[in-house]
Amino acid sequence: MLLEQTMEKRYAANPNFLLREIGGEAVLVPLSDAGVFENTVLSLNETCRFLWQLFQTPTTVQGAIDAAVGAYEGPREEIVSGVCSFIQEYVRYGLLREEQHNE
């Protein structure tokens, strides 16, 4: 799980990927400069699609957790774990980017 100090970091979807629906399935289509995913279409399940759309606007980890808890039923711990795993994986592969504070 993400450390407490990262809960207020803001993340945004990498603009080099577009969400599209192909054959009734949500996919991320890479544009130029998409790194290792340059020639790959990534399939998203419903939860990943929800989170991807959420991160179209820079969002904190806590904000994403709050949105997911409001949208999905189930044990809070599982939702928190799922959101944190999504963020960690998508940051690792460059699909989400940490936003820098300009204050």
C-alpha cells in the first residue's frame, strides 16, 4: 500500500494514451511517445476505466479512494488496496504521472 506521506500527492493520466471503446471493451490506445506500450492496446476492466477517467483531472490518492468508496460497494480495505495498487502499477509503467505543485 502507498505510504501515508503519498496520500496527498496528485496524479494525472498520461496524455499519450486515449481511452476508446472498441467492440464494447474499454481500451487505452497509445499515441506517440508511449514508451513500452507504443504498439500495444491496453484493455481496462470497469474499475480501471473508472479510475482512468477520474485521473483525467489531477487527483490525490485520497481523492481517488474517496471516489471509489462512493462508487463501489464492498469492504473499504479492499477498495483502498485496489486503488493504491492501480496507482502504483500505472505510475510504474508511466500511465499515470505525478503532478508537480506550482504553489
